[in-house]
Amino acid sequence: MANNERIEFAEAFKSRTKKFVVDNINFFKTLPKTEEAKIIGRQLLRSSSSVGANYRAACRARSQAEFHSKLSIVVEEADESVFWMEVLIEAKIVTQADLAVLIDEANQILKIASASRKTVSK
């Protein structure tokens, strides 16, 4: 991948991960006002916001090792986001349909970040 393509990809993925955070914030606002929904919803907010923040930090990494480390956090937090979404569904707080788009996006982010991390470690 040429340098310009890498820069374009990084900027697009930065926007995509930020949108993921905003979409999760908007989803959180729709949760029932029960204690368990608030607790699990906050966990989802923390993990999803970490995806965007750590990808942004990865783009500013000072070394390949730091970039790899930040990407690893993105992978972990995207996976954790999927976990909390699954918990919300399995606890019958929301339906699968309520989260289908967010789960799909989290899984796509997870795959992209995982592939990028593998490329960096070569």
C-alpha cells in the first residue's frame, strides 16, 4: 500500500471508529432506565469509546511497537464491546435487532484492526 493510501485509510478508519463511539452513545440513550441496563450500558460506552480513542492514539504512535500496542488495545476493546452487546441481548434488555448494526460494525472494526496488527508485526 502506497503512503498516500495508508494516510487515506488511517483517516477514514479514524472517522469510522469515532462514528462507532457516537453510535454507541446514541444507543446508550435508548436503553431502559433500569440499574442493570445502566451498568452494562456504561461498560459498553467505556469499551466502545476506547476503540476510537486508541485508534487515534495509534495514528500518532512514535514507533512501530507503540502502534502495535495501541492497535492491540483497539482489538481488545472492540471485542469487549461485542461482549457487552451480547450480554444486553442475552439478558433480554434489548433485542438482537436493536444491536445488529452495531455488532456488525464492531466485528468489522475488530477484523480490520486485527489484520493491521498482523501486518505491523511482520
